[in-house]
Amino acid sequence: MTHLPGGAAPAGARNDLTVLTVPAFKDNYLWLIHDGVHAAAVDPGDSGPILAALAAHGLALTAILLTHHHADHIGGVPELLARFPVPVYGPGNDGIDVVTHRLGEGARVTVPRLDLELDVLEVPGHTLGHIAYVRRTPGLHWLFCGDTLFAGGCVRLFEGTPAQMAASLEKLAALPEDTEVYCAHEYTLSNLRFAQAVDADNAALQLRVRDESAKRAAGLPTVPSSIGLERSTNPFLRYQEPAIAAALVAAGRLHAGAAPVETFAALREWKNVY
Ligand SMILES: [Zn+2]
């Protein structure tokens, strides 16, 4: 399945880049950003599907971009490097030996051969060194956020604190609302079932459940979503809404008058066992 970005690009900016969705494992999405000739792979956890997609589309790999150290995001890198000796961009502080270009907050990547610039955000929480990549070309806003923000939800906190993850999600939520959100897993319907439990009167959420259920019934991905859709329907971006704290209090999972970060932590803990 290909996704063609919409919107007009200013003179000089390329709008001929496509993001190719490459399903892998049980529910991962790997991404290939390409111009029909050259491609950059984002979080290639498995080399097989990436090599097959490159061959099917006649693409040469020119870069690898990594968000964090988990095997389902980096596992395919050695085999890809054996075929394509390309630079590997990734977090400077997440323990990935294979990274050749170590990145932190505010870094800018110029992806070789694609004339694509991506800005780096540090988004600790799932892992301590996790980064995200943002394309800020006017009219062509993309976010590759690995395992941080998911469509309709957020990831488990393996290394960071609730306060770190809440701050990371707020950083992502501040991006333009038309930013396309390329997250790494198809967890959307499960996330939205939980969202309905904690945000029952949200009309935008009900519409989203209908739309995303139809996509899955047709065998289509629900990713990418958008920052605007996440802001209006994702409880982990809406945890400061009084209705969400009230639902947690009613479920016996939060005390009345709790601080926002306590609300966020209680929300994440409930999702862990939901
Ligand atoms: Zn992960």
C-alpha cells in the first residue's frame, strides 16, 4: 500500500516523495521513504520485507533511520548494511552500536539522495534515548515517532517515567495538526476500545471508532493518522480533560483533585491491564 502525501509544496521543496508502508512481524509497520529511485528505511526491524519492497519498487537503499533500540525496530539493519553500505542515523543515547550518525534534540538530518530534511525530537519514556523524526516542509508535515505516540494510544513505559512520557507526547501534540503520524504498530482498534472506556462522551472518538473499524474490516492500515485526529480522540493527549480524570476516579484508579501527571500515570496503568 502506498501513501501519497497531499498538499502543495513551495518552489524548491520536493513533493514527489512517497512513504511506503511495509508490514512486518505480527503488527509492525516499517517505512520506506522514496522518490521512485532511492529510499530511506525507517526502523527496519526485519530485512526480508524491506528487501522485498525495495526489489518490487526498483529502489536502492540510501539511508537507515532508527528511533530506538528494540529488536523489532533495528533487527534488519545488519543484513541491509551487508547489501547496502549506507549511513545509519539514530539516537545518540539509546545503546545502538550500529548507528553512524548520532542524533539528539534539535539535530537535522539531510537524507542522502532524497533531498529530504528531518528534524529530531527527543521523546523519552518507552526507552530513555528514543527519538522521533519530523518533516516540516510547509504543506508536507510528517512524524516518524517509532513507539511513542500510537494511533489512539501511547506505548508502554519500559524505561522512563510517566512525567517524561507526558512531556514527550505534549511535544508531539504541539506539531501542526495536519502532521501525518507514522507510528510503528497497528494497535489502533484496541487503543480505541480503551479510549471509549475513559472518554465515553467524546463524539469525535465515536466517529473515529467507526472510521478505523471500517478500514480494518477492509484490510487497510489505520496508520498514518494525524496530530489533529490524535488531539481530538487520543486519551493520552487529552488526559487534562476533566472527563478523563472523572472516569479514572469513578473506576477507583485516581483520587479526586490529582495532579495532571498523576492522571497520566493512572491512565497508563489502567491501559496496562485493560
Ligand atoms: Zn519499542
